[in-house]
Amino acid sequence: MNIGDIRSEYTQSGLNRNDLCEEPLEQFKLWFAQAQQAKLKEVNAMSVATVRKDGMPQVRTVLLKMFDEKGFVFFSNYNSAKAQELSSTPKASILFPWLDLERQVRISGNVEKVTQAESRKYFRSRPVGSQLGAWVSNQSQVITDRKVLSAAMQELQDRFKGDEIPLPENWGGYRIVAEFYEFWQGRANRLHDRFRYTRHSGGWHVNRLAP
Ligand SMILES: Cc1cc2nc3c(=O)[nH]c(=O)nc-3n(C[C@H](O)[C@H](O)[C@H](O)COP(=O)(O)O)c2cc1C
């Protein structure tokens, strides 16, 4: 099988300027709700791209855990590779690949840490195993084998037995404050619909882009 021969036509839908919400957040809400209705797997999974100090881009999947007019929030380890990248360049681009709907949404902007209170609130809502996992994993560090993780998990289970598990200092949320959105809907013959929102004198400017 030649992978060059893998292709499909995108014919499910179209996107017109008149159908778009004036606020990109409203458009995102609408598409997110439709992605949920379509029961897409891991509908809140998004790729997040950051930049290393030497200019090398890095991308990985994370889960979107909140979004509102303040921005788009995911949680992670504050000592991870992405955390180091965000501390030297506090900017990110996120991408939702809703391919079963022949859609993608791209958003980018400056990144800030959420408050400790916000991180604590979300941390508390996680299953205990995930709370312990946040303590156990020195995310992005080299480890010799899996036993390192199971030993640390056992030790922490003993330490916190029955107690409330505190928020680790090195764990919390990042908020991407959106400056740019792009909504993409696949169309026939690769003549897809793309609309870009950029900030413009307190509001948003919308442009259709060539596919
Ligand atoms: C579906 C999926 C969801 C993920 N969600 C998160 C997440 O919410 N936070 C996180 O730190 N890593 C998450 N990961 C793991 C990241 O992709 C990545 O491996 C990890 O954050 C380390 O990245 P870094 O070394 O670039 O910092 C997820 C991975 C997948 C495949």
C-alpha cells in the first residue's frame, strides 16, 4: 500500500462567513459542543506546540480542562520540558484535530500560569490515582525503568494513606490567552474553508484564507 494513495474527499459540511459568530470563543464553543455531540474520542485532546530556547519547536498532546474568555487551560508538570520552554518563551499554539468532522481549530497566544487556587481546585477534582501520579512523575526526566514509578507510587500511597493529597508545588495549570484563532472545514477538491480571527481594536477581525 502506497501511503501516497491514501486520501479522502471532505464533503460533510461547509463554513460561510455569515454563519460565523463574531466572537471566536462563541464559535469555538459551538464547534466544541458539536464535537461532543459527535462523540469524538478524547474531544478535549489538543496538540500544544511550544518553542525551545534554540528555536526548535516541540509539540505534544494535552487535555483541555477549561476554557472561557480568559483563555484555554491545561494542567501539567511545572518542571517538564514544556514548562522550561514556556518559561523561556511564554507563547503556545494549540490544535484540535476533529478529523471525523473534517475540522480543525488552531489557536495561539501568550501563556501564563493559572493561580494556585485554580490548580488546587482542579487537582482536588482528579481521581486519587491521578493526584498521586502527579507527585510520582518527574515528567520529562530520564528514568531507568518502570519500577522507579511503581516504587515511588507505593511510597506515596503509604505516606498519604487516608489523608488529603496536597497540590504538588511543581504541578498546575497553564492558560493560553488567545490572540489568534483559525477554524478549518474540509471541502471537496481541497478547496477547504478557512477563517482566521485576529484581535483588532478591542474586537476581532475575520478573514477568509485560501486553503
Ligand atoms: C491523549 C493524551 C492526553 C495527555 N494529556 C496530558 C495533559 O493533560 N498534561 C500533560 O502534562 N501531559 C499530557 N499528556 C502527555 C503529553 O503528551 C507529554 O508526553 C507530556 O506532557 C510530556 O511532555 P514534555 O516532555 O514535552 O513536557 C497526554 C498525552 C496524550 C496522548
